[in-house]
Amino acid sequence: MPTYSAARELLAPRDDVWAFLAEPNHLSDWWPGIQGVQPDRRGLAPGARWQIRGFGRPTYVVGRKPDVAGTLVFLEVKRPEFVAWQFVNGHIDVELRLTEAGANRTRAELTVGAPFLGGLRRSLPHKALTRLHALCQTGAAA
């Protein structure tokens, strides 16, 4: 299974980043391809299942990018430092680790894996963290 990782320093305290990530409606703000989220009543908790709407786009090599529409299941949650989930329909495994990187700074490490020829792009973790960084930057400037 191909696995790709990226890391980025975010301009916000770890607890603030965690609070942002724990809000289901923010997932579509930073995760590429997600248009909407319908969480279950448990929110961000082990075993929680969120229904997501997304889209895949045609590519010339594999057919389609992974379609993230369907169900997201949280496998492990360790507040405020680690969360692991799976996009069930595409068998895409995700791990996000948050560590304190100084005063009002958080280091985010994102690892994404999918089955071989599943359409996973090497740039996905970097793109997601770039979007998350931009949102944290906006919050820090406010």
C-alpha cells in the first residue's frame, strides 16, 4: 500500500488546532475533495462514523481520483495529539499527529495510505496541511 507523509508547522496552539479539527464541519475546509460532513452524535471519538460528501475527478492514468464520498470511521483518538481514521469506501487510511512546537505553534504530521493503484496522489498530505496552515494563519491574524 503506498503511503505518503507531510509535516507543517501551524501558527496556533495545539489545543486550538485540535478544537478546530474536532468540529466536523471544518473537515471540508481543509481536506481536499470533501464537500460536506454529517457526523454521528459522538463527534470526534473512536468508532464514530461520519457520512461525507465528496467527489473524485477523472485522471488519465488510474481512472478516477479516490472518491471520498461515503463513510469516514475514526479508528483511534488521543486528544489533543493523535487521530487516525479511514475513508471506508476508498480504503484510505489517515493518521494525523500534533505536537507542540513552541509558544502558539503546532507541528502537524499527516500520513495517508491507500491500496496500490487506488489513485492516491503523493501531494495529498501536503495539500491538506497547506490548507490547514492557511486556516490557522487566518485565525492567528484575527
